[in-house]
Amino acid sequence: MSQLLDVAGALYTRIPPTHRPRVKRVANYFLLRGAALPARRPVCHGRRVVFVDFESADLEAYEFIGPAKGEALVRARRSLVSPGTETAVLRGLPGARRSFPYVPGYSVCGRVERVGRGTRGLEPGTLVAGRMAHASHGIMTPASMFVVPDGVPPEEACFIELGIIVLQGIRKSRIRPGTRLAVVGQGLIGQLAVRLARAAGAGPIVAVASSLRRMASAMKPGGADQFVALEGEPDAVGGISAEIVIEAVGSSRAITTAMEAAREGGTVVLLGSSRDLGRNLDWWEIAQRRRLTLVGAHIGALPSADASAGRWTYRQEGCLFLDLLAANRLTVSDLVTWRASPAECNRVYEVLAEGGGEHVGIVFDWDHLAAEAAGNRGSRNAS
Amino acid sequence: MKQMRVAVVGAGGIAQRNASETARSGAAVIAGVYDVNARAARELARSLGGTRVFSSYREALESADVEAVLLSTPHHVHKSMTIEAAAAGKHVMVEKPIATTTEDAEEMIHRCRQAGVALTVNYSFRYLPKVRRAREIVESGALGEIAGVQVVSHQFKDPGYWMGGRSNSPDDWRSSRAKCGGGFLIMNVCHTIDYLYYITGLRGTRVYSEYATVASPGDVEDVVSVTCRWGERAVGSISASSVMRGADVSEERIWGTKGTLVLDTGGLSFYSTRPAGGKKPGRLHREAKFPEVSWTAEWVRRFVADVRAGRDPEISGRAGWENVAFITAAYGSLEAGRPLDVPSYSASVETPELVS
């Protein structure tokens, strides 16, 4: 088999580059069916967002093999853009370099259309949330799929993965009722951190950002008590003096800001995905003299099993996040600043590549795409 | 020929390539690796087969096992690191550009000369077979007197490039004019300018530029246009940009009274009214098949051979100085708002009273 692939690879390099995409499509067509047929699984169709190049996205049709046992074919209703991670890939930032085309997205809510042969306990029509790309249809696996409780709308449930990312950070911060908290960075992760910290009893909460552009959403009910913009007032951070500071940016500059915002003996929780190197830091002045505690809290260190009292599993965090939404102890839909049709994905990612403007939560509305497609079919039939 | 023992200094993206090609050259062996990012240094040392990791630059310079340093470090530290190496009696192989100013380059040249160590700059594109063939064609007289030189260098550098996204040691020095000396012109097009000097034998004598930072982070230019005079009579231009989407071009056209030579990514084409380069006159000839060679390894081999023979390196500090002189004059012309003469090496560098 490997010899066959070597021969195919050698032949492929002899094809003129302009013809390669077509050859690749034809080859994929047969390879997919060749894999689906013996497994007795259908070939499914959908549309998905693809990064075609740096700073450029497009919506494309795609095919995939239907669900295996335990898996579900999900028709997406909403998918949430993870602004930090997806923008990092889009711009080729350190630690996030991928080859193109690249399929982004990992936080989706949708309805089960079909389950794999032999699957029990999951019925078509169930509303689920979990890891899936930005696509009209895709496969969710049991390990990363949650049944959405009644009353939680798709627009809130699609926050599932980002909710888990933030919840595990909140847990590691050991927030107590009345903890004076600061959150550095007021992007989506930062604002979610503010809300989940409040749900955990923290307060007062100071939101720290580089500029004022996201103040309006950060100060909504359930959000921060105070907003500090460092633009033009860089010394303001020294007066924050928080017991716990959550860093939600992922840059060495933000980590430094977080340490400066902590009071003596305070704790700094590193929640952002760090993408650069901190150099030339005066560790004595910034951390040692002030007896700071640094807590690593990246999602990558979350256990899939074997939780301890202070370390919940991925599944536990996901269920808790959905329960908080169901009990109305947490609201996230008001963080959505752009409800975009997937057909607008090129514009969405262009805005993100340029810094995101005032946007916080961006959600793709896949129902809108389905309605558009139905409308087009209707108008074709009418004509 | 005795192999040269080289300390690799800097372990980022280009350093890894430079180091592996140096080892592959057969003319040198890697005596150890140093980087301010210790993890990057360890990883590079491991990939080189488990060579030594120096804990500081000073330790590398004090090692009797080191004959030369290969500096693949940010531009703004080339000068100080070269001077330290020269003082320690080590030969210096420095990544292009030699420095960010002619004054710095001059001091590097002087210090190396005073210390009796050799200095070379990594303008190894000269060793591309295509470039050497182009020089051969020009030297054969196929073009007659050169009338014009035009460069089009359009490509896309993603935002992460300027922040070290392609490196294992992210740093934003590339986006800083103070550290880098400029942007796309000094970082990338400097190679083209160097090999055009090499091919034509001409030097830029007067320049005027317009440049801007349109899309890239930091304050380094990502679009630049230079009008220049080459030698006495030839005239040319450089159009370069790192924000070209979907239509990359890398092309140099050299034309003269008897013919034309075009270099592009696929090879070269030339036309001559003379039977030159073994080809019939009056026809356009295309040469696209060139042997695959490691230009970096060739640079190392030539340098070691020159040092062992007691000769000045083929790509000397002078080549580095002349390159920076052209580029800084181009940058300076925008600030001055008028064309500037490109300083000449012999006049400003080799004058004895200027030697400190």
C-alpha cells in the first residue's frame, strides 16, 4: 500500500501545478468512497469555512464519511468563532502556523441528524454541543459531545468549548466569595472569564484592556465593576492591586501587566495561549519581591479522565457550563456582537485579521445558510 | 584542507539552515551552539547530532575549540558580536546584512582587520548556479555596455513573519526599524542587490526612494520603490513589496547595447546580437535546468578555503559594506527628499585617517 502511495505521490508531482487541484478532487472522490463502502458508512455532504491563505477565508462544499459507532452526524445551527486561536492561525503568528487550506472552528451547537450504526442513548433530533469545525454538517465524537439541556438556545450552547477553556482556569484560580479579581484582556475569553468568575462569587471585578473599545460589552450586567484601559494611562495598572489576576491574552506583555495588577502575595492565572517569549523581565521586582504565585491554566493541561477535587475533567467542566446556562446563572448571548451568515465568512475573518474592531463574540448562523439555500431552491422551482 | 571549527550563534529559523548547511559543507564542523533562548539552542544542538551548547557568547569566544563564529542573530547585534569575536581572535561569518549602518559595518571591518581575523557576509545567493551563469554571460560581453537594471521583487510576508512566527524563538525584532535597519529592502531585497553587483560588476551610484509601511506590524517598510543609477550611465529601478497577494514575482532584467538577460525563479533567459555564451546570436535562449546545490554550503567552503590560503574572503566585509551603503542611501533619500549619492567604498572606508 505504501509503495502504491509513493508511486501516486511521484506521479502527482509530475502533474502541472495548475491541474493539481482538479486531480486532487478526483482522487479524494474515489478515496473517500473507497473508505466509506467497506465500513458501510454513507458519504455525507456539507459546506464549511476554510482558510485558503493568510488572512483569507471562503465557504466551500465538502464531503466526509458518515458517523461510526458512538458518533453523530450533526447539522450545525450555530458555531462560535474562537477569535484568539483562529486569528493566530489566520495571521501565521508564533505557535499557530498551519498550512493552508486550513479548516477552523471547534465550538458548535447543532442537531443530531443521524447516529452511527450500533449507537445507543443518542437519538436523531437531539440538540448537542461540542467540538466541530465551522461547517453546516460534521461529525461529533462521544468524547467531545454534550447533550444541551432544555431551555438553552443554540446561540448560548455553541460557547461550549470556550466555556470549558475558561471554567478550568477559574477553577485553578481558587476564587472565593468576595475575591478582588482583575482580568487582563477583554476579548471573548477575558469577558467570559469575568462572567464565570462572578458566577463563582468573585467581586469586585476589574476588567483591564489596552483600549476602551470593548468597554461597553465588558460592563454589561453580569460583567465587570470597573474598566481600566491602559491606552494613555499605563500607570493605572499599579493601582488595581487584585488578589487574583487572570491573564486572558497570551502575550508576555499581558502577563507582565497581570503581574503588575496583582497585590503583594497575589495569584496570577495564565489562561491565554502564550505565543511569544518573555525576555528582559525583572523577575525580582515583578514577582519575587511581591511574593506572587503563578498558576498555569491552559486547556491543553485539562485531564480527560481521573479528576481530583481541584482538577475537574473536560466532561465535568462542559456539563457544568451547560448547567449554568440552563439555570440562568450565566448568560453569554449578549456577548455576541456579530451574528454572521457563513456566506459572510470572508468579511468576518478580514475584520478579525485587522484586529477585530469592537467585536467580542462572533457566531456563524448556519440556519441562515440553510434558509438561504431553501430560498434559492424555491426561487429556482418558481422560475 | 583542515576543517574549520565553527560556533553557531543564534538558533532561530535561518540559523538552523545555516548550521546544517555548514555541517554539510564538509569544510567545517560545528563546535557548539549558543542562543539567548537556551531551549532553541538545545534543540538545534540536538538536531546537529548532539553538539555542545554554550551557556554564553563569552563562553563560545573563550573556547579554544572554536575558530570561527557563524552569527545568525538580529541585525542590530551584528556589530557588537563581531567586535567581540574579533577581539577573541575568531573569524566571523555573519548573516546578511552586515549591519544596519555603514558606520557599524566600517567598524566591524576595521576591528577584524586589526585582529587579523577574516570577515564574510552571507550573501551566498551568489553561489546559485543561475547567478554564476548570469555573471558568465555578462562577462562574455553578450550584453555589450549595460544600459539598465530593473528589479521586481513582489511577495507576501504574513503578519507572523515579522513576529518570528516562522522561528522557534519568536521575537519582534524584524518589525523594528531600530533593530532591523529597515524592512523588506534590507531584510530580503539586499540579496538581489548584492548579486546584481556581482553579475554586472556595477555599483549603485545615486538613488532616490519612496517607501511606506502599509500592512505589516511595526515601523518597517513593506512597499518600496527605488530609482537608481548604476555605475556611470546605466539607469534602473527596484520595485519591491512584501504585501503582494497571489501574484508573486521575482525578476531581474539587465539589458545593454548588445543584449538582454532576465533572471526569474525558474531560471534565466538571454538574448544577444553576438554569438555569446556558446549560443547562436539573434535568438532568445532559455536556460532553466541548473544543478541543485547548497549555496550556503558553497559559501562556507569558499570561506574556509580562502582563510586557509591566507586570502581575503570572496564575499568580504567590503561586499557587506557596499550593500548597506546602497540600502541606507535609499532610505536616507526619502528622509532627505532628494536623490543621494551612494558612498563609494574606496573613498570612505579605505582612507587611512579614517581607520581607528
